[in-house]
Amino acid sequence: MYIKKILLAIVTIGLVVSGLFAYYVYHTLLTPNTAFNNEKAIVYIPSNANFDTVVEELTPLLKDMNTFRAVAEKKKYVTRIKGGKYEILKDMTNNDIITVLRSKNKPVRVSFNNQESLASLAGRVAVQIEADSISLLEAFTNKKFLKENDFNQDTALGMYIANSYEFFWNTSAEKFRDKMLREYDKFWNAKRLSKAKKIGLIPKQVIALAAIVQKETVKNDERPRVAGVYINRYKKGMLLQADPTVVYVVKTQTGVQLKRVLNKHLKIEDPYNTYVHAGIPPGPIVMPDITAIDAVLNYEHHKYFYFVANIKKMGYHTFAKTLMQHNNNAIAYRRWVAKRH
């Protein structure tokens, strides 16, 4: 009888312990532990983060940090932190959250266009991934990288094709740069290279010319015609005489953004001044859109050599085959401007 009571007590204690353990497991592993009302919350874990950093990031999002900590220790997550962007869904359990943080780094879309320098590009990218603008600019201007890949300080901006790309948020500056080189090589496929060769240009020259076209007109449908003007001039050995290059020269030399190009500006000595130096500038004066690059590759074949702002169709230009025609168009434009002031 006494033995039966002991056995019964042991069984009872065992059941209680099992029940408590089951409750603990359920409470720590299987009970929802999120404290936010939205459908999801985004968490950014730095690459060099430790578990304390993770706790700091998650504290506002969780109901019970102690149970989360217990599960993290049990699953050895505390010593295996991975940087990245993570998506925590409403009502996730501690177990679910750990699984996400260990293996479900979400990619981000990185977009950029119309950047006027490597510094501005670095700033634009830095707000979209973990790498800061200083490390990005250092990677962009690394002399060893540029030399190994046939770029220099003038042409380096042209390596970055304006578009949207998928990256992990915790991508380093060097990995970002290296992927952009691969994207550049992918962009310059056999078809584009063939078109460039047919014009007599290499890709870097196409991009430099596209940057001028980009600045000359915002109208995508007009860009092939503008490109045709410059290619006509280039093939004939004429100076390109592109005002945007003069604006660029003044800004880089003085920091001043010209609102109007004057005759004195046309004489400034600078490799980028197409009123002084023949041929295509050493590099792009801005990051051209893909539309501008393809406008050069698919330029309109015509006999125009000049253009001026169109007074009847705002945003577009009036084109001329001869200097006399162009001068008449320019006079009409100046008269129109004078009447408006």
C-alpha cells in the first residue's frame, strides 16, 4: 500500500513536471510573441551585430523578450547572428522569428539615375543599403579596381547603368561595385556592341555622348534625333559645341550652376569643353538614362547639324541642316524670349 502511494506520487509529480515542461515549450516556442498591430514589421540587423544589438532592435516588437532570449540560446542563434533585412509577421512565434533571422534575408531594390558624380551616386545608394557613402565612394574610385577594369576617374561614372537592381541590404561597398560591373558587362551585350562599332565608337564614348543628349532634351522621342545631330558633327570632324558641356565645366571649375551660357564661357580651357576641344569628352558629364544610351546607338539618320529650342512645341527643338537656317531659327527664338521679358 505504501509502495503504491509512492509510485502514485512519482507518477503525479512526473505528470506535473511534464505538464509544466509542455507549457514552457508551448509558451516559449509556439505562442505568438509579436507586439505590433501591422501585418508585418521590418528589422535591419547590421553586419557586425551581436545578440545585444538584435535584442535592441526587437524589443519594441516583441511581448516577451525573456522567452525570445531563451529560444535564441537554445537554438544557438546568439552566436550565429547574420546581418540583413528581415520581415517579421504579426503573431509569429519565437521559433518562427528565429527561423526568419537565421535564413530569410530579404533583398531590397536599389534604384538610381541622373547622378552627376560618383559622390552623388554614393550618397544615393547609401540610403538604400547598409554601406555608407564614404565606403562606397572609396570603392568607386579605387585606382586598382579602375585600372584592372579599363576605367579611369573620367569614365568611372559610366560604369553604373541607371536602373533598379536587387541587392541584399547588408551588401558591402565592394560587392555593390563589383555587381554593377557585372551589370555593365551584361548591358553591353553583342547587339549593343555591334551598334557602337558600326558608329565607330566604343561603349565609353557612347555613354559620354549619351550624357550630352540626356542634358539637351528630356523628351525621349526626340533623343535619337538630337543624337543624330552630334553624330553628324562627330563624323564630319566638327566641334560638337554642346552647351551642357560648358555648363559642366563651369560647375566643376567654380561650383556655379549656369542659367545661361555666354560667349565668354565658350572659351574656357577644359578637356570637357566641346567648343574648344574636338571629339567626344573624356567621360560623361552626367549619368545618362538607358533611353539616352540607346538613342545614340539607334540615332536618327538625317542631315541636321544644328538645333535650337522650339517656340511652338515646348520642350522640343527646331532642327536645321545649314548654319543659315539655324541662325534664322535662333533669331526667332531670341525674339520670342525677348517678348516674354
